[in-house]
Amino acid sequence: MRGKNRATIACVMSANWFIGLPVAAGPWFHALQPPPAVRMFGPDDLHVTVAFLGAVREAQARAAFVHAASFSLPPCDVRLGPVEGLGSKRRPSAFSALLLDGRAEVEAALAAVREQMWQAAEARRDTRPPLAHVTFARPSRRAALAEQQNALRWAKALELGAPTVRLDKIALYTWSEDRKVTLFRIVQELPLGAAAGAP
């Protein structure tokens, strides 16, 4: 089997799942002008990751999302802070804005629930401490080292202006059907007020 059919089947079989907090794209996002070696996320792709589940079955991912009902964070406004290149220092895999105001509360809520989500999905655990961030772009894996370093300099020089974003939902994500248009799609979601038991 060759060409498009093989690529389509590979995509279906290896699609990843994760649970995250959707973030609406604002003027800070739409004003970004990346260099050619950087791929921007789509406006609907922005989120704070709660638990990355990986290439599990849909039933396992939905079992993990059951624990979203115990996510303790109420709806809140947070501010985006400095941009970091995450992954390798020389060849980062993502450009992300760390949270400023509200970061400690968000990370505490992530830490309290993600272990249960991984167990329910039979997913691989991430032993690193939670890091509340919003990824908005990735450098091209095919880019030469010089191009990737230029992309990192671009990201490090960004001044987003500490914009405020609203966190009010928790969602189960998987890959979109056409990743050239948008990377992810929401399969299920829950308002944070309901998840935290707020009135």
C-alpha cells in the first residue's frame, strides 16, 4: 500500500489523545509573525495540557476523561508570561508561553488529577512536575540547525504583553481529521465550574 492511503492509515493508528484546558486565541496570537521554519498552531489548537495520554484507544481516553469531573480548578483568568522553547535546549520541539498569574493554582490542579487520568487510560506517566503553559508554535523538524536556532531566537524575543486568557473548560482532545488545517479536535468537554463543583 502506497501514497495517501498509507499515510491516512498511519495517522489513524497513531493518533494521540490528551486532556487539556482550551485557550481562546486573542490579539496576542493573531499578531505573531513567525519565520518560515516555524509552524503556528491553529487558533482552536491552543490549550494548557492537563494529561498527555498518547496513542491509547478511544475507550481508554474516555475512561481518563471521567476524572475531569474531579478537576479542582474553578473558572479563572490567567496571564501569559515569557516564551520558552520546550524540549531540547538546542533544538526545542515547541514554543510556549508560561503562565504568570494563576500558575501555582493551575499546576496544583494538574498535579492532583493527572495520575488518575494516566492510570485510567493505562498511559505512560510523565514524571516531570506539571508546567502550566500554552504552546502556540513548533519549529519544523526538517529545518536545518541554523534555521531552528533562528526560530528559537524569534521565540525568545517575543513580547506577548502579558495577555489575560480565560480558563473555563476542560476537554478531551485527539488529532483532527485534517491536520493541515488544525492539529487537534475536541471530542468531549466539561465546564470547569461543573468540574470543580462550583454553584
